[in-house]
Amino acid sequence: MSSPEGFAAVFYSEPSVLGFLANVISALLVCLQNFFWTYTSIQPQGIENILAGVHLILIGGFSQLLAGFLSFRKYDHLGGTAFLAFAGLWSSYGATRIISGAYPLHTNLSDAALHHSTATAIPTVREDVLPGLVAYIFISFILAFCSATVNYVMPFVFGAITLTLVFETVGLFGAWALVVSGVLELVIVICGLYGASALLFKGITQRFVLPGFGNPLFNVLLLGSANLTSSKSIGEEKKKNTKYAEPMALSNLCDTISPFVFAFFCFGYSDVFYLGAVWITINSFGQLLSSYYGYLRDDAYHTTKFGVHSLYWLVQSWEQFTLTVSIRSQDVQGSREGMLGDWFFLIVACTLSLASFNKDVLEVVQNGLFVLLTISTIHQIPVKEGYIFFGVACCLFLAASLYATFARLINSIGEKALVPVGPQLVSSATLEKFLGFLKSRLTGTQDFSDTTSCQVSEALFYICNGMAALSAIQGAPNDPVRQHLGIPAVLIPGAVLQLYVARIQVQRGRRFGAVLPFCYAAIWATWTWLRFAGHLLNINPESDGGFTAGAVAFLVVNVFLILLASQSYLVLLLLTLNMEILIVCFLLFTLERLPLPLEIAMLALFCAICIYGTLASLVNCVFGKDLLLMGPSLFLGKKRKQETKLSPPCVCPLSHRTSSLRIIAKLLDDGGVCGVPTDTVYALAASCKHSEAIEKIYRIKDRPQDKPICIFISNLEQLRAANPPFTPLLWDFMASIYPGSIGCIVKKGEWVKKLGVGAGFDRVGTKDSIMIRVPDQTVVVHLVEMTGPLAVTSANPSGESDSTHHEMVISRLGHKLEGVLCDGESDEVLASTVVNCLRIEEGTITILREGCVPAAKVMQIFEQAKSRAI
């Protein structure tokens, strides 16, 4: 029976097959309906629309959603972004058909739409569908262009989708365009089937069998050259050989669609906000996936940013839905002034701007426009002027997001700053020094821990609770408009998004697991049910004793949460204590004994704690140090620190001792896997004499089986003794870079066995190639001399950041290893640079991954070697 790890590698092999087939079936379904409706002059009926919508959601939505998940898992920037984007498109279009089928006469209240000529394809939903379709036209065009830099099948599929959306949009005004749309959908079917077949054969044979995916239409490098002031040169570079793709393009894509829909509404194109809320909701959950993948990459900044943007669009869309549907007959100009929740979005937007000062100019500009966006939705702005302001802000923000989508996707594909994003405004060191100065002035100490107690998802926890608390403030409890608007403003952040936080808290066994966010989600959901929806449900809190009993239960549960928080840090303890008082206020409300000023004061204080918790946890996670005070734990703090120093989970000798090298060498010779220092970051090593040890590395890291492992040798003389068929140019190039932090991919052959690679011959490299490196680090070189060639890969769980200290290796993977050779801080913070030398006889090499040695330096060395060979 095959191992789970082996199954995973097969399962993740070519997920784009599923994505192509989902597009093919969805396009074929719409094509057949378009032809039928056009040539029979029979307009879509309710049941037909509902069935079509269900099929589009299940096939085009969920199937493509799975394809996007697996593509991100395979580190496929383009595939993951495209399939998740089109999953949102088909799901939104399917939901539109379901709603128009279920409510054919009430989907749009515009008289012009209701009495439009029967020549239009779907007259009742035209005003609501048009903004979403136009937005996806721009998005699909960008995806089509970017896919041309990868292969020459995807551009035809995505390009046909772009043109299809154009004529589907025109088809809202004239049925003739649906015929052209149907023809283009047949192009999607043909090209998509070929692409699925080509990828299926490639996945089975692990090589290019059918043409189309071997070469791109044009080289992505033609778009520009690497920007020397890009994040890669300033210490912000993320690991490229991770198992999760970068989610930035996907989130920027979502930040294009939502403001597009709102801009159309704000400028008066539509009078109601029915389907707009549905499209934005589906799109916002796509943005939540971006936050989730940021979390999987241990990226606190993007986890928080994408989560906040998703929350913002969800709240705004359902508030607008509430205004235009539930209370559209009331005068809302003065009744919204007391709503305070959107002020919290402004505060969080300013916090994100502060945390992005060490990013590139594009990031800072986009965050600045998001601040403007949050200002435009503050309820104290008069309604008429507010909509115009909001519409203009949406236009500016979507323009920046559209450019950011293109730039982030192209730069992710090329792994270089090919599309300008601007230099870093403030260096990370300067910003860190400034924050450290503030802390030293407050505490009188400059001692900063190299780690932080804050967690990646912690800022989102404070944001959800702070938004819910500020939105829950009611100056006039009997105002029906405020009570209607309070439902989405409290329920979405306090319950819905907090359940997402609870989910990711469980992901890696975080503090308290899901207990704290899950309990608070239940509290805010109950608060919304009684305080805001109670008048709609005719609930009398005094006569219904269930709410009183529930409030008492919450009081008891929160006492245990207070005890848990007391073992963490002061800010969290204050938050739980404040929540206890809020639950008391809730209990008094059920007894109709609530002093309203007390509740307002406690909600405001609770919000203030959340604001500071958001800022401190975000800054501390971004810099990996406790730069802003979170306060000490009251209990078990010292004991916990002492426990972390006791009993390491594996053998951990110090590298400066000869006996330590012998211990690690013995473990490796016996078939063990050990963490070792290198001239770059820490690595996992296994003897090439033991194939089962190399297999164990894959299991330890959860590393995809199709990602090869390189080997370390001690010196070039060892390589010369094996007599590989290398050209003089390759020998000269290697002599110039070794020992050093550059790995060379060369042709594999029987000569590899002469190096001392035994049973692990088939498990290192690929069938035809292998990467070799001579490290420039005395300890590991001596170790290789003692053991023979070692199979080596970075010492971190796949998808997470590199380990730059032996304590990181021990804490992350020590329980799975036989030993860790402790050598303190690593020499570098980035992995090695990888160079493809398979075509060096033609006078060319390729930089596959730019690591600690810049690509320009490698090419300079190579040109010098070529000049000597002439």
C-alpha cells in the first residue's frame, strides 16, 4: 500500500486538468442555452435558470475551486489565481441565474428594466449583472496576457473567456450577441479539452508529450529587467521553492471586482443592490482564501490585510443590501449618523498603512487609497454626497488594484520585479529601529527578543472583535434603521469572520486552539440575534428566559477564558475581563435593567483594547520581535520559559566539537536524518547510501515527491575523480563558484555512483539531471568528508520560511529528526542560488532561483569563464 505522502504527490501532479475541464463544461452549458434561447425565441424560465445556475456553481465553481486549491499547493501562481478567479465568476453567474429564476419579477425594481424589450436576453437582471461582467472582462484579459508567458494553450482558453464575457455583456442589451458568445464558448471547449489532454499526458508521463505546455508564447523577461530596488534586494524576498503560491495577485484581483460593482451602484446605474451583494460576497470569500494562503506562508501582514479587505467588502455590501431592500422606504439620511462601526475600518486601514512603510511604493499607495475608501463609507457623511465620494474612491482603488493584479502576477511568475512596483520607502531596519526607540523610551530597555509571542492570525482576532464592539454601540436602541444595519455590522465580523479565525487557529495548534474565537463568535451571534434582530423576530427578552440562561452560561465560560488569558499576556487578559463586563450588560438587558451608558463605555473600552492589540500583534509578527508591548503573563510565564530549555526532542550536539561531528556522522551512516548548518540556511541531510533516509526527508517536510533533492560534496577534486562528461567551460565555471552558495544542475549519469552515491541514486535529482553543490562552510564540509555525499534540502516544513538558527530547526522538526548539529545563527537568511547548466555547451545558463548570490553576480562569473574559454 502506498504511503500518504506518495499519494499526495500524485494527487497534486496536474490540478490544471480539473480547472480546464470545469471551464469546458461550464462554457458548453452556457453555449447550448444561448443557442437554444436565441433560435427558439423562448426566454429562460424559472426552473431552467435555477438548474443552469446549480450546474454552474457545482461544476464551474466548486470544481474549479478545488483546482485552484491544488494549484496553490503546487506553487502555481498563475493556475491558482486563474482557477479561483473563474470559480468566482461561474459561481456568481450561477447564483444570478438561480435568483433570476426564483424571483423573475422582483430581481430588479427598476421600471426601465422591468419593461425593457423582449429582445434582451435577461432584462430583469441587466443592471445588477453588468458591473460584475465588466470587471471580470478586465481580470480575464490580464490572466490571458500573463498566461502567454507560461505556455501557448492557456492564452487561447482565457482569451476566449475574455471575449465571451464581452459578448455576454452585450447580450444583456441584444440577443444577437449571444450567438457570437456561443461560438466563442465553443472555442473554450475545444482549446480547454486540448489543454486538459496535454496536461493529463504530462502528469502521467512526467514530461511534455503534447505540444502547448513546453514553451510560452513570449518570454516573461521581455517585459523588463529586475529592479535593483525591488524587495528582493532589500531583504523582503520570500522563499520561492515553497509549497504554496503567492496569494497577492488573487487578493488584488478581488479588490478590483468589488469596487467595480460598488462604483456602478454609487453613480446611479442601479437603484437597488440585490445581485451586487451576492457577487461581492462570493468575491470576498475568494479574498478570504488569499488571507488563508498568506497564513500558510507565515505572512502576518498579508494574512491581516486580505482578511480586513474581505471583511470590509462583506460588511459594506450587506449594509447596502439592507438599506435598499429592508428599509428602502424610510428616510436614511439622518438615521445612519449614529453608526460608528466604519470608524474602526478607518483605524485598521491606517494601521495597515503604518505596517506597509517598509514595502514597495505600490503597496503604500494601495493602502493609502484603502484609507480613502474607508473614509468615504463613514456614515456621518451625508447620503447623496457620500455615494459620490464612495464611487470616486472605488474608481481610484480599483485602478490601483488592477495594476497591482498585473504587477504581482507577472512578478510572481518571473520571480523578478519585471513590472515596476517602486522602491522601498523605508528600510525594515529603520522602521524597526524607530519602533524599538519608542519601546525603549516607554520601558527603559532596548532588549528585544528574537521571537514574539504573537501569532500570525492574532491581529484578525482583535479586528473582528473590535469591529463588532464598535458597531454594537447603540445611542438610540429603538431606531429601526440602526437596528437593521447593526445586523451585518456585528454579525459578519463578530461571528462569520471570527469562525474563520477559529479555523486557522486550529491549523497548527495555536494558543487555545479555536476556543477563544469560537466562544466570542457565539457571544456576538447571540448579541446580534437579540439586540438587533429581536424586534424583527418579535422576541421579548424578559419573557424568554432562554437568553438570560445563555448569558449566565457565557459568564461562566468566559471565566475559564480569563484563566487561560492570564497565562498568555496582559492585553489578552484585559480583553477577556472586559468581555465579562459586556456579558453582564447583556444579562442586564435580558432582565430589562441595563444602564445604557455603562454598555456604551464598556464597548468603547473593549474596542480601544482591540485597536492596540491589532497594532501591536501585527507589528510584532511582521518584524518577528516584541517591538510593541503586549504585557507579561500573570502565571506560568517563567515556568514555561524554563520548560522550553529542557530535554530537546533529539540529539543536539554543538558544532565546534569534533565529537559532535562524529555523533551526527554516525546517525547519518545509520540511515538517520539530521539538521545541519550550511553556508546559507539550515538544511536537512541524509546519507546518499540510504534511499529510505531520503524518502524520510520527504515525509518530514511534507515535500512534494516531484521536487528533486540536491547533493553536497566536499570539494571539486571529489567530483573530478568521478570523471563526469563535463565541458571545459562547465569545469571552469564550477572552479570559479566553488566552494560557494550556488547549486549547479548538470546531466545525471553513472558517474554519480562513483561519487559514493549508493542506494540513493534514484532518489536524488531527477531521471536525467542532478544538482550538485560544494558548500563554503567548514563544519558541513568536514561532515561530508566523514559520510560521503549527502542528500540535502532546507530544514523547514514545505511552504514555511527557512530556518536561520538551530533552535528553529529543533522547535519545528526536532521531534522527527535523529539529531541537529547546533551552530547558532546561519550565515545567510536566503537559500542558495540555483543555476541550470544543462545547456552550457551551447554557451548559456539559466537562473532557476535567485538566492543569496545575486543573479547578476552569477552571470558575471559565467561571462568571465566564457571569455577565458575563447
